[in-house]
Amino acid sequence: MAAQEKTPRRHYAVIVAGSGSAGMFAALEARKAGPVLLVTKDRLRSSNTWFAQGGMAAALAPGDSVEAHLRDTIAAGAGLVDEAAARVLCEAAPQSIASLQEMGVRFDERDGEVALGREAAHSHDRIIHSGGDRTGQGLIGGLIAAIEASEVDVLEQHFVRSLVGSRERVEGIDVLTPGGEHTRYGADAVILATGGAGQVYSHTTNPPVATGDGIALAFEAGAELADLEFFQFHPTAFFGEGGEPFLISEAVRGEGAVLRNAAGEAFMARYTEDRELAPRDIVARAIASEMKATGARNAWLDCTGITHVDVRERFPGITRFCDAAGIDIRRDRIPVAPAAHYLMGGVRTDTRARTTVPGLYACGEVACTGVHGANRLASNSLVETVVFAQRAAAHILSAEGGAADPAREAVTTAAGLRTPPDRAVLQSLMWEAGGIERTGEQMKTALRSIGKWPAGAPGTTIHELESRNLATAGELMMEAALRREESRGAHFRSDFPARDDKHWKKRQVFRRGD
């Protein structure tokens, strides 16, 4: 019998919310603790992971090292990386990848060895990939097969409305069933792996399921959140007429693609000596600057100079998408523009994935481990999902209990839990005021608008619940960005354009007031 067809229990050793790589890996690793329930609001494959293209970073090549990977991670994070957490990531990455291979995930090879690529801000070739540019699909496909062959119970199309328990301990979840009923499941431990909040913006590479659910759930339960002002905008999302933005992987630039402006000029050398392989925040702002200067709606990614690999074979997913748009990437330039991509902040955790509420863990994009600091190093996100999912399960198995230490200077706020008049209103507001370039006046105006939205009942449908969760995430992100009066990493303010280490080399932590 398939795992998702089993009749669920009423109490589990571990409940995992979310079915991306973090959620499924955590569920598989936690089985030794007892019965495990995996809950997802859509289908198992509906996650950000499925759309991931580039790959997973790990020091596997001769000449590479954990220390080099760590240095690159810290440098990209603009002074705010938690070095202890980053060391855990870099040291554990090779073993976590080996664990995935043991579960059936297959990675591309070259001459009998795992193929390694280069991406922005990495000093070595250390990016493993699957299916060329379809790493997420390879990862999810392997994990789904492992889940279906396991004894893990699965509930698809069940939405977690709230966490059950108190600030003293989370004891389960309350879910909305496909039939609109409310059902509770108890647990000794709950792991949030619900992904990011890209749908808070009008332009995003994230799928529709990325609605900040775990952030809102944890905030409402009293857990601390951190680094919410740092949202990474991917420089190169396909920008054509109609349709959602489609990610054009950083690995394309890693193979030698060049960015050009409306006049056909290669412009990145004017902004940084690293050119196309500079950190994402620098590339995204450079593209935005060129677009603003010329009044263009997009820049262009030129792959025609890539001759050392067959570009169509190396990037089959991108090739197929561009073919459908009438673009042959061997001879045509690809229209690109920045889009919201990845939230560095989230539910604050320690290196064992514990939140500040006992019984509650978080891993993947919903969590803020401190690994990414103010700007994530390319391809560290997928490997982070499995490293910290593994650590969450290991801590639960250790039966040590406890929670992460609360921050000494956390800001207590009553923000959030509001209902926007329309989701598109929130998305437009966030893109204009909390996007690539921010100003204090814009953010204050946006926060005044959000503050007028009604608070109260969470809603009765998944769409209503998601909208409230997005409003909660958006308001907290905007408040964090307004408070940080400097520019650092992915957070750029034109009214405070300089980095200010004297006053702002610190993390902002929020918790909900009574």
C-alpha cells in the first residue's frame, strides 16, 4: 500500500509540515523516533525544490576544501553569517549528499565521476547537479520514491492552520482537510519545512505554494524570527510577455554567458571585477540600474559565446522553455530581469534546527540558521535543506529536548495576522516598497497601508489562510527593512546606501507580543 493511502493516526512521534527536500528528507531521517506524518498543502512534488535548477554545493573536488567553501559562504553573507552554523553546513555537505545517493537520488557524472560546475562567488568547481539544469526534479523524484517505499504516513492537500500547544511546548498541528473540516494531530515534535515566501512579491521565481505559511505559524506560536529584511532577488528570471517569471539558472553564467543591456553592451565590468559571477545582489542591482538608465523592461543574457559545452544539452530545461518562447539559446539572446527568489531570514534556529519554542523545529527556507547572512551563496540552499533536516531528526532521536536559546535583544511586535483586501495589492506594495531598492519613506507608507487592514479571523479557505500568512510575512519583512538603516547584502536602501558595520553588524530578531 502506498504511504499516502494509509489511515493516519491521531498521535505521532514526529509531524513534518512541507514536502520539499527539507520536509521529505526530515521525515525519512526521523523514522527511527517512531511513527512519522508528512503533511503538505498540495501534492508531494509541489515545492520550491522541484523548480531548483543549479545544484548543490559541496567541497568534493581535489584542491577544494571545507575551509574554502566556508570562506566563500562567509564572504557572500556580507558580515552577518553565523560562522558556527556555516561550518556545520560545509563540513556536513558531502555526507548529506552521500545520504541522498543512498536514498536513490542520482547526480550527473563526467568521465565516471560526479560532474562539478561553477557558480557565482564560488572559488572552486563544487556544484553537483542532476539532469543538467533539473536538479530539483531529480532530488524530489528520488525522495518521493523513498517516501512511497517507507512507512511514513502522508497527507496531501491538507493545510496546517495552526500549531497546537503553547509557548512552553508545541504538541501538534491543526489542519484544514480537503473537505473543509478541521482535524488535529498530536506529536512529540513538529518540524516546519514549509518553504519560503516568494509570493509576497508581484515578480517571483517561486511557485504559487510559497506563501510564508511556516513563518506565520511560528510567529503566532511565539517562536523568534530573524533576518527578515534579507530577501534575495535572482538577477536572471526570463522576462517575456505574459506568464510567470522563469528562472534562468546562475549556472548559465557559470558556463560563460554574458549580460548585455538594451544597446547590446556587456556592462557588468563597470560594476564589479567579478562581472557575471559576482554575488547575486550586485548582479541584480546592476541589471536594475541598466534597465532604469535606458528605460528598458529587461536586460539580455547572451549564451552564444559558450562553446566548450553543448549549451542545449547542459541546460535541457531552460532550452525547452526558451524553445517554446521562440528563442534558440545557441543564437538568440534571452530577455531577463530580476525577480524575488529566496528569503535568507525566517524562523530562528540553532545548529540542531531547534526553534525557541520547545518541540518545534525548522529546516529549509522557512528556517533562519544564520548560514546565509545577508546574501546567500549560490547552491547553498538545497544542501542546507538536507544538512539541517538531518540534524533536526538527529536531535529528536537524541531525546535531549529543550529549545534554542532566546535572543537577548529580540524586538517584541504585535505586527501580523492581518487580512489584505486583495493578494495582488500586497504583492504590488511589497515589490514597490520592499523590492530591490528601498527607501524609508516608501516603506513607512506601505506599513501604514498594511496597518489599516483588518485583523481577526484567519479565514476559512486555503487561499484566505495563505493571504493572511503572506500579509504577516510581508509586514514583518517591511518592518525589519525599515529598522535597518544601512545597505548590506540583499538589503539595499538608497537613503542609506553604505554598509554600516559600527551600528548594524548584527541580526534583527522578532517575536510576537502578547
